[in-house]
Amino acid sequence: MFGHIFLYTIKQQLSEKSVVFWLIVFPIFMAVLFHAAFSNIQDETLETIPAAAVVTVQNSDFLTAAEQSGMFEITQTDAKTAQNLLDTGKVDVILNVGEDISLTVGTSGLNQSVAAVFADTYRQTVSTLGQISVMNPDALHGDALKNLTSDEELIHEESVSVNGDPFAVLYYALIAMSCFMAATISVSIIARLQANQSALAARINCAPPKKLKIFSANLLASFTMQCIYNYLLVLFIWKVLGVDFGKNLVPILGVVTAGCFAGITFGCIISVLTKFSEGMKSGILIAFTLTGCFFAGMMSTDVVYIVKTQMPWLEKINPISRISDSLYLLYYYGVNQQYYRNLIFLVVLGLVCILGTVAVLRVQRYQSVSGQMPEEDS
């Protein structure tokens, strides 16, 4: 009976045009769209960043550091003129140099992101030197200060196996979205087990097989198909579109599998805990997925930087960011501890969701199968 339900669920999903479109065709279409949009600008190189400096504290070390870095073409002016230069596109960023260092940007982009990283690095270096001067002033005497502020001995040239595609994070977020879109399948899985949802669900509740066996077969079939869909998506992006994923195919498929598991079980717990219609439940899950994709950087790569620096807690609780971050880590650093932490988070999230779903399904009781709301045992 379990095998029969398993195969029937697979056939049913393959016959549903909406499922095939949203879980197979749509992610591939988005991947092709990304490729068409960014393939011609992937070789973009960083040039000198035009910047306006508004100085309220003279002899600023920050302005000196910015000028000596060779990264900026600085025009020192007043605040009103600087804003006009920014509005007309003559500069990409305004450096506000005072007691505190801040940046003003008009749009997001590579130059703005680099300027933000430069400012953050300067602030961190100044803070570190300030703490050292209090705790151990002798460390700043002689050549010690030069050694502290120099990275000469820490940087060395090394060949890498990746091309450093700046837009790869968009594809990672797309794959993460596709994994978590499995949550929408869960709505129909749960609806078929709640007798007040449809006539089919009422008949299933009257059938001899236990509800948990039906749930397990449906869940396993849906999980299997979702994994296959996303394996094909990864291979399409990698082999057809030519996006470099490095040489870690097995770990990539591992995080995709964990992401699908987290997505489909998350959809189960949301569906079983809410009493909305199927359409409303699907809308909630799609909204959650798209919001998670936004913070994972699918709409803008700059969002990833903002989240990491301003809201690191959001990255830790966002499962879509966890999937995207794992792919990023594999691309640049290979398998490491953070990769395993992300993998464990996704698996634990999935297990918690599935245990919660089973617990709720076990206690649901119905007065009749004629459409009344379920009563739960106390």
C-alpha cells in the first residue's frame, strides 16, 4: 500500500501543470533570464571610484588613507555641492569625514559596495588600535605599529579553481528559492489528510490505511521529486549556462537535498497549523520564500552585504540564506565547518517541522466528514 501511494503521488504531481511550471519551468526560466542579463558584464573590472569628500574635521586620517589607497578619485567640497554631484551621477559616493565616518550613496552597485568595505575596514582598524593603545601601549612603539597596519606578510599569491563570478550569488539564491518552493507542495499533502478540506480528504480519512502512512508516502514521493527537480536545475545552470560551481558536486547536491527537506517539511507544519484555504496557505508560503530570497541576495547582491554587517541574526534564522551561503562557501572555500553548520541547521529544521506535523495530525479528530472543523484532543 505504501508503494502504491508513493507511485500515485508522483504520477499525480507530474500530471499537474501548475506544479511542473512552478517547480521545474519557472526556476529554469529565471536562470536563463539571469544569464542573459549578466553574461555580458561578468568581466567587469573595478576602476577608480569617483567620490566627493565632505570634511568637517581637518587632517582626517581617513581621508589620507582613502587618497593613498589609489581606489578613489576624490573631490573635496561642501555638503550641498557633493549632493549635487551625487544626484547628477558625477560621483558614486560621498565620503562624510567627521568625528564619525559615514557614506552617502544614490544607487547600489560594485563601486558603492567596495567603498563601504573600505570604510568598514578603516573603522575596524582604528577600533583595534584604540583597544591596543589602552591595554598595551608599548605595542604601538617602533616598528610594532607598522607591523600591525601592514598585511604584507599575510597576503600571498595563490591560484584558485574558480573564476570569481560576482553574480554567482544570484544563482545560489535562485537554487535556494527552488529548494524551498517545495513548501507549496506540502499544502496539497496536508489538505488530502484533513477531512474538512475536501471530499477526497474525507474519503481518505475513511480508508483503511492509517493517516500517518499516507502522509509518509506522500511526503517521501514529493521530497524525491523535488530533489530530482533541483538536481536538474543545478546541472542546467552548471553545464548548459556555464556558471562555475567549482568541483564540489556531491556537497552541492547534499545541501540541495537538505534544502528540499527543510522546505517541504516547513510547508507541512505551516499547513497543518493554519486553517486558511489552500490558496491562502500557498500564498503565505510563497511570500515567505520570496522574502527569504530577497534577504539572501536574489534581487540584489548588495542586500547580502547589508544583512551580514547590519543584521547577522537574520542570516542565521533564514533557511534560504543558509542554503545560498552553503553554495557560496563551497564555491570559494570548499567544504568547511560553516558548511556543516548550515547543513545541520537545515536538517534539524526539517526534523522539528516533521515531528510537529506528525504530532498535530495524530491528535486531530473529526465529528464528521461533512466539512466540520477538526476537534483536537486535550
